[in-house]
Amino acid sequence: MSGRLRSPDGVLPRLAAWAADYAWATERQARHFLRRPKLPGASGASSQAPVLLLPGIYETWEFLQPVATALARAGHPVHAVPGLKLNLRPVPESADIVVEHLERTGLTGVVLVAHSKGGLIGKRVMLSGASDRVLGMVAIATPFTGSRWARYMLSRSLRSFDPRDPVLLALAGELLVNECITAVYPRFDPHIPETGRLEGARNIELPLSGHFRPLGHPLLVETVVREVARVESERAVR
């Protein structure tokens, strides 16, 4: 495993990690507008659980492409929600769009794979009337308890991650579905100093740094694929 994404110590290394993180995110945005890649198809006929990708704010599914490709190779049909667009709507409204997508497409037995804000949307979906369509969720770097930096943001969409936000507080108070969530998060996340840990969930901290760049790291990709398989197998026997 390359050590380039390991959690940095000291101010300058952390600033460098922050810059590299934004560079990775910028490349993903450019990939969306210039190349428009297609969702990867599952390898052969498979009865593996379908996966629904839920990206973060200002993101499209391409941010999760390394994970999506690995899941498809493992035999999981991979889906996205076009209606989310760049995911700028409030969490409740975005969750309604995901629920509508699940019901319209008839998807069931789904494992949600989410990044950042996508994990908040996914948890809201798991608390909705469409909960019986979802086996569980693997959430990557999700601000379940918010981020202390959010209150300083100019964008209203970003300020909604303030730990004092009523929607965020209400969602955090819903503990029932946490046992069906795996929270995967880097040791150092410049956007979420509180970390992506979730009370009552299966928590996995990885020795990586960044909010976006870990999405392309083999260790994170392998962890997500393994956890999706675990969610599918454990829920199948319940």
C-alpha cells in the first residue's frame, strides 16, 4: 500500500494534504464535464445485491467511480440517481428524490454506497417508507455529527453541515438504523475534523488523509467492496 495518503502530522503536511485533496476533486469534476463516463456494468450474470451510489455535495457519481468499478467487477449491478444532479438540495428533499427513484425503478435488496453528504441522505432513506428496499449502507467520510467549519461557509448548502443544524440534529437522534450502517472514514479529514464515526454503527477508520482523494485509494476501495458483501450476507440471513 502506498504511504502517500497516510495521515499527516504537523501543519504543513496537513495543508499539503488539503491541497492534494482539492486537486483530486477538481480532476473528478473535469472528468464529468469532459468525458461523461458511463456506469460500469456488472461482470456477467449475477445475483449479487445491487448498489446505489449516493455522492456528496457538488459531486456526481464519478467521484465514486473507483469504488463503482470494483463493485461491478465483484458482480454487483451499480446504479446512480440522475435526479440528484450536483446534490445541492437539502437532505430531506434529496432523500425524497432517492426514494422516488427506488420506487420508480423497482430496485430492492439494495446496498447504499455513499460519500459525505450522501451518507446523510442514505440514512434518511433508511428511515423512510422505502426502508424495506434497502439492506444497509456503507458511508464514506460522512459528517454524521456535522463539521465545525460549516458555520463559516458562504454557501447555505455547506452551512447545513453545522453541528447545530436542526435537520442534522434530528437525523443524529435517529439511532434505530445505525446498526445497519458501516461508517468508513480517514484518520485525517480536513473537512470533517469530528471524523465520520457514527454511534451504534460498524466504524472503520483507515490510515489515510483527505476527504475526496481516499475514494481512489486501493485500501478504501477494497474495504468498501468487502463491507458491501458483508452487509449483503448478514442481512440475507435475518
